[in-house]
Amino acid sequence: MLLQIYHLPYICFMYFVSVTRLRLKSLIYFPGMVRANSAVSKQLVVTPGFVAGKELIDKGLIFWTITVWQGDADMKVFRNSEAHRKAMQKLPDWCNEATYAHWLQETDQLPNWEAVHHKIISEGSVSKVRHPSADHATKNFLPPIWKKTQQVFKKV
């Protein structure tokens, strides 16, 4: 009798991670950014497919975000939401640095800020801003400094 061995395909679920780094060009935009951020955060936690997230307002008016999603399609639904679209329309005027990165990972755990910085520097894409800083195109950015200002978002 011949023994047949079947190889079952290995199925691995991958989570989609989206990170951003935005630097306001002036303190004058801070109140507007905080208002826009509040609206976006409320939308974030109720968007289907959202798993986890956190943000950090860092030294130098720098806003870092990390979100983990069940898939990239879920993140795109959030990205196209009214609250996020309205905030993104302000980005070219308010910011002088704007970068983002996406990747897949096997766990739903939020990456640490050092990993996010590394991804932004090594694989990140730059968004268009009207008055870019000297470091915008080269992504010559320091890692996050003020980590005590971190806020964690949990699915509602």
C-alpha cells in the first residue's frame, strides 16, 4: 500500500499596519490640528476592521500615529471617511513634513515607536506639502522624544 502525504497550505492571517508622521509648520495650526484629530479619533475607533491604535504628540509639533487593521481595505474605508478627508485637506497648508508607511505583520500588537521611526525613515513615503522643510524629502527625522504624551485607541 502506498502512503500518500498531503501538504496542507499554511494559512497565516496578516494584519495591516499604517503609520504617519506629521509636523506642523507653526504653533498657529495646533488648535485646528487638535480639533481635527479629535474628530478623526472618534471615527477611527468605530470603523469596522480597526484593531488598535495610538498617537503621540512629540516635541517640535510632530504628530505620530500607528493603527493596526484587519486589512488594507478597512484602513481605506477609514481614510476615505469624512472626518479624515477634512483633516487631510488641511495637511498641505498646516504641515511642512508629512510621511506615512504601511506594512503587514503577523500579530495585532502595536509596534513600538522605534520600529515606527525605522519604517518611516527606511520605507516611508512623503506626502505633498506646500512649504516643505529641508528634511521633508530626505526623511532626516529624529525618533520620537516625548513618549509620555502617548494616547492609546481601543475599538469601541
